[in-house]
Amino acid sequence: MTRTILLIAAAWALHGPCQAAEHRITMVGSTYKPAVIEANVGDTLIFDNDDTEAHEVFVPTVAFSTDLGKQDPGKPARLVLTRPGTFEVECVFHQHMLTRVVVKP
Ligand SMILES: [Cu+2]
């Protein structure tokens, strides 16, 4: 009985508060919304291109740098957060497009 309770408690500890989440970021009017995202390690960012032109998610921040490739309207792009810290997300085609991601451990 005690063992069962411990196993349930362990399962809660592992899967309850630490469950990975998905955060949707829209690209519309050549603007990322929201402008700041808070997330946890293991979460996934999903960029939805709801615009009429292509975008390209690009992260210049050292230790987080990535390029998700050209993204046509209606096409989503995913980015899994693998480490804590803060990084900037830009767009290859539109210099003014910017959002900041804060990843908590
Ligand atoms: Cu763009």
C-alpha cells in the first residue's frame, strides 16, 4: 500500500508540474505576437505564419542560434527549448521582427 502511494507520488512529481507545454507565436503584419514568451526547458514553441508573405525564424543569440528555414504563409515551424536562458528571435526577411524568449530551468 505504502509502495503504491509512493509510486503515485513519484508519477505526479515526474509528470505533473514538469509536463512539457506548447506555446504558439503568431506572425501577422510582420510582427511576432506575443513580444515576450516565458516557457520552461522541454517546452515547444510553435510559430504560425498567419501572414500573406514568407518569414524565416532566426535566433542570433549565442548558445541558442538556429534558423528554422523559410516559412510560407499557413505553415507552422517548431522549436524545442533544450536549455534555460533568454534569447532573441528575429526574421531573416524583416529586420524589425523581434520577440524575446525566456526559458526557465
Ligand atoms: Cu518575416
